[in-house]
Amino acid sequence: VSQDYAFCINKIIKLCKTNKLNCIFADQPSLYHIDNIDTYKKKIWMNPPFEKYKIDLKSMINIKEIYNSYLKEELKKNNLVFCSLSSKVKPIFSNFIDDVHFSPNGSKLVAKTLFECVKRVRN
């Protein structure tokens, strides 16, 4: 992951622990998935839009996995709550309007999953 990302995540973790806050962290679901390479290629545009250069979809999948895995591992090391949205919000177009923005259906799944994580923390 980038140094800036690692720095910020660790700063937030320290803040949560120092202040004894019940912080909940969530990964980022997206359409970036190996099964979608041919299916959704034309609908994936965040990378970056309207520019001549692009990162290929396999690389975007890899980047997503690196960052989501890093977050999960850092939280595990620090005994903080990780909420896996990606396990509930499947990479299908009915859950997204583009690469990373949720459709109404995807938003409902995110809300339900976050609610379950909050309940888990409160118990």
C-alpha cells in the first residue's frame, strides 16, 4: 500500500486505541473481480475517466485486494473491528452503478452489513 495510506490507517488506529473508541472499519467492495473482466469492462470507468492511459482490470483487482487485505490485517493485529462489506456486496452490476458506487440494492446491503457489525460491537 502507499505510505500515505499506511500512515493514515495507523494514525486512526492509534486514535481509536488511545481514546478507547469502538471504531469499526470496513473494506471497499467494487466491481473489480476476475469474473467481471469481460462482462463489465465498458461500465468500469473510474480509472481515470476521459484519459488516454488506463490501469488494466487485472491490476485494479490486485490493487483492491492489496488495500482491503492490508486494512484487515492491520485491524486484526490491533484487535479492532473489521467489517467485510466485500463478502456481502457481491461484484455484480445490480449492486453498483459503476466501479465503486453503490446502486440502491448495493446501498441496502451495505447498510444491513454495517448494522450487523455495529450490533456485534455493542454486544
